[in-house]
Amino acid sequence: MSPARPTIHDVAARAGMSKSLVALALSGSPKVSEKSRVRIEQAAAELGYRPNAAARSLSIRRSRTIGVLILDLHNPVFAEILDGVQTEVRQHGFSTMLVTGGENPDLELAEIETLREFQVEGLILISHRLPTDVLRSIAAEIPTVVVTRDDIVAPGMDTVSNDDVAGARLAIDHLVGLGHERIVYVSGGDNPVSHLRATGYAEAMTDHGLTEQIRIVPGGLTDATGYRAAETAVELDPTALFVANDIAAIGAIAAVENAGLRVPEDISVIGYDGISLGALRRINLTTIGQPLAELGRRAAERILHRIANSGIESNRDYLSAELRVRGTTGPAAITPS
Amino acid sequence: MSPARPTIHDVAARAGMSKSLVALALSGSPKVSEKSRVRIEQAAAELGYRPNAAARSLSIRRSRTIGVLILDLHNPVFAEILDGVQTEVRQHGFSTMLVTGGENPDLELAEIETLREFQVEGLILISHRLPTDVLRSIAAEIPTVVVTRDDIVAPGMDTVSNDDVAGARLAIDHLVGLGHERIVYVSGGDNPVSHLRATGYAEAMTDHGLTEQIRIVPGGLTDATGYRAAETAVELDPTALFVANDIAAIGAIAAVENAGLRVPEDISVIGYDGISLGALRRINLTTIGQPLAELGRRAAERILHRIANSGIESNRDYLSAELRVRGTTGPAAITPS
DNA sequence: CTGAAAGCGCTAACAA
DNA sequence: TTGTTAGCGCTTTCAG
């Protein structure tokens, strides 16, 4: 490749000064004469000098890098969270190192290992599936914050998530406000998030005196599972469907339409997450929007704070979601039950 | 944090051997007695030893890391390409360091700089917007491969892209095969990709004897721009729309439907890219699918090869796209022109 | 202000 | 087989 990258030593030689002076000047120390500084900066520029992060990291014993694990880049939710993380982290002079688990949970652990070999100073785990005990031992060794999960408490670890119970209640309140009573929850399968949303659904239904109407059909968090679950749900003759997440909701709408029913005239559908995709005119999905970028920003804030103050107490952040009314919900059809 | 990470030195002490022996054993060298190896591995495990990538990188003068720049994580196209990159790179024992440019082009350059400070051995640039001369100087210093752009040639750099002209022809062939003649191209704005697709459109139209019917309306690559452009396109009374990319196509469909026309009964719509989103049942978009993961895989292959063989000639890969017929295209309506 | 020297954790000769 | 030694490039005392 190229004929050996210039080092601080080369810069010093060219500027006719010592290595350490160059180091000082380059780190913006005030105890370098203006004249020297200019000479040095010029020499560095001429040589195309670029500091070696590995060497610095080794020397100062800090990498100024935080590791981010994302379950799956394809789900837009994660991309949006990541955005918030990067913005915040960058502002504090840190870099991020991103890895994705892919299909395989073992890989997920291996990737975290890689991150740690690179000496990241903290870990932001976004929707991973690591078991509690593994997580616990990781958090014991390195500052960690978990995003979108609050089912784990461990020393050394913070959580940043959305209040799913409250969000689900928002959805039901909205539907009930539109006159709906036969509201079915299309679940997202057996995972913490889906369970919490089910809880919110049930609580809100009860609050509205609709305990009798509580009906949950098992589903999943994907387009296909949402589609299939909605096929079942439709047979329950609902006027509205509350679906565990946006992607599944989009699948559910397809199923409703395929069954010869219109959305929202015959059946209203509301999702959860607030992915930007739902805003596409063609989709126009009413949903409970999480503050995704803010979730990421907060996570970054927490990890940075934890890095700076080791040993602080675990913190749990809950950001609130908001109702975003678009085109897939409307007044309940006036049909006999 | 934790009480100082164990180093190779600690492992040696615990195993009662020298540093270098440990290094050898840990790198799986055959010139270490079985007995010593076991002792060392045990000591390492007990201590929870984890090699320091920065130190290794400094010592061997290689980072075994490749840097990836992605324009925008929100566009699913890039996430899918990235998937291919990561899979391939990982298989060769390399790690990836991912950065995103965000809104600001200057940031993009700064991020590349960061990547280089971390001593990445090669750069994969996915849909960046760096000017040619900048790119040229980067490629002169570090192995680089550019994905989804083939408008740049520079020594030290490979390109991996899709044959947009051929792909566009596929789209037109498909539509003409369905009996369409009044086919409008909804462009993606002023960028290389969009221009190439326009070229393919025009060529194919001419080949089919439809030169007279060539009509291009200016648009963009987003949902909103696709929507607006399609509003204009509809006034041209077309039977089919070929839209520059999938996201814009989804916007276009909304516009068509809003104009009181049905897709595909009144107007067929075909997109380009093959994002997984288009496969959602609710969208069901006919499109020209690029082999996205394969694009990423190939890029990784190229960069790895270039890293191993410095100074090789520039290579240009063109992967072919394929027609994916789904529900937004159908026979041309039999209406008078 | 400036320069010399030690050391971060690891690898890679080179001896023993 | 093993142990010694000398850096990789950078930061950081600690004397001049």
C-alpha cells in the first residue's frame, strides 16, 4: 500500500522539535508557544499526519468508543434508535462501533466479545436476546445500557425503554373514544414487550367497562405473523384491532382487506412503534409512536454518564409514547354485536 | 469500573511461564507443549483474559478491521447491503466498523477520517456523496470499494453495482409484455442511478417501437417526491408507471389511488431496488430486485482481495437485477389512447 | 516552554 | 521448547 504512515515522530522531525512537544501541541495544550504550534501544525498537514487511535488508546487506556449491538438492522425501529445514539455520542467526542447479531444468538455474544477486545468503554444493547445471567455478568464488568427492555435489573446497568403499558392504554383509549368496543389485541408472541402491551390493553379495557370484550389472539412481530393472526382475529367479529407492532399491523391490514373488509370503515387497525414506514401515504398507519431517536439519545447519555461515574446506581428511564392518528382508525361501524 | 483487566503478563504469571510463551499458545502455535498450552488456557480462562485489540493492532500493524460508510440507515436498501458485507467480512476474521454520514456531507468525510484513525485496512463506501477528487485521493491511500456507484474510476478502488440500464429494460419489457404502451418514467431526480435507469427506459421503449411514447416526469427517491411526481404523471394518461426506486413507487401508488384510479387495474406501477418492504402483503410491489446482500458480499470480497494484494487493477463488478412480479402490475387497460 | 525516558499490551525475532 | 528483548505510536511524568 502506501509508504508507511507518518507518525508523530516524523512530524517532530519535520518541525524540528521533540516528539512530546508535538503531542502537546496536537492535543491543544496551552503550554506550547504559538510559534511552535504553527510550525507543528504545518508539518503535520504537509505530511498528512493522522493520529493512530490504537496507539493512543493503548497509551491513555481509554478507547473513547462505545459499542452498540443491534439485533437486526432490517427493522427500521432499530435504525431510528441508532440515529439518536450516534448523534449524542458523537457530540461527546466518542465513536461508536456497531455490530449486529444476525440470526444466531451465539453470534451475538461473540460480537460483544469482539467489541470488548476493542476496548469499548461501554455497551449499548438494543433489543438483544441475551439471557439475564449473561447480561448480568457483562454489566458487572463494563458499563451497559439496555434499550427497549426493562425486564432486567443488574448492577452496572441502566435501561431505557418506552412505557408499553401506558402506550397500549393510549391505543385503547383512542379506539374507545371512536366508539369501538369489540377490540381484539393481536399479540406479538411470547416476549416481554408484547406482554406489557397486552397488560395495558387489558387494563384499559377494564377501565372502560369492557372486561367482557377482552380477546387476545396469538401472533408475532412480523408482517407474516400479523397477517395470519389477523385472519383469526377477524373471525371474532371485531370492530378494531390493536396490533403489537407496526410491521405486524401492516400485515394485519392486508389480512383484513383480503377478507373483504375495509380499513377503517369496517375494522380499525392501530399499531405500535411509530416507524417512519407507517407514515408512507400508502400505509398511513395510526399508531402509538415511541420517541425512537430520543430513546437512543437517552441511552447514549446514560452510558456516557456511567462511564464517567463508575459505580452509580442503576437507572431506569421510561419515555412516553404518543398517539399518532392517521388513516387506519375511524369511528366504529354501527353494526349489531 | 473493574480492577484492571488481566493482561498477557498476568496470565503468564499465573501459569508460571513467560509472556511470549503465552502469546504463542494463545495464537495457537504448534510449538508449545501440550502441557503448557493447557496450563495457559486454564490460567487465561480463570482470569477472564481478553486480548487487547489495540495493542495487537499496534504491534502487528494491522487492525483486521474494515470500515463501512453508509449514507443513511433508514433506507432499507443499505441495511440489506450491509448484511452481505458483514457476513462475508466476518468469515475472513475481520471486523467491521460502521459509520453513517447523516444529513451532512462534511460529517461523512469526518467519519471516514475517524475510521482511518482506527487504522481500518480498507473502506467500503455505500452510497456516499463524496466528490470524485476526494474519493480519488482516499483510494490512493487506502483500499476502497464503492457500492452502488460506478461513475467513478480511480486507481486503488473497485466498484460493485447493479446494471441499472439492463434492470430498467427488464421493467419496460415486463410492462410491454403486459400490453402497456403509454409508460411514463417517474425519475429519481438528478443523480447517476436515476439517469441510468432513464437510459434503460428510453432504450427499451425505442426497441419496442415506442419512441413516441417516451415521457419522463421529474421526481425524487422518497415517498413524498414519488407521490408528487406521480400526480403529474397521471395527467399524462399513462397505463403504467416505471418509478425510479421502490420507496418512491410506494408514494406513487398512493397518488394514483388518490386520483381515483386503481393499481394495477387502471395503472400498473413498477419500482426498482427490491427492498423487503415491497414484499409486505399490503404493498406487494412489482419491482426490479437488486441482489442487495450479494452486492454487499461481493464488495467485501473485493476489499479483502485488494487488502491482500495491494496495487491490483481496479475492478468493476456489475450484478444483474431481476424482475419480481407481484401485485402492482397487470395487463394494460383496454382504453382508447 | 522543551526534551528525555518510561510504559500501555502485545508480537516477533533471537537466543538459550 | 522456552525466555529475553526490542519495539509498534502515543501520552505523560519529570527534569532541564
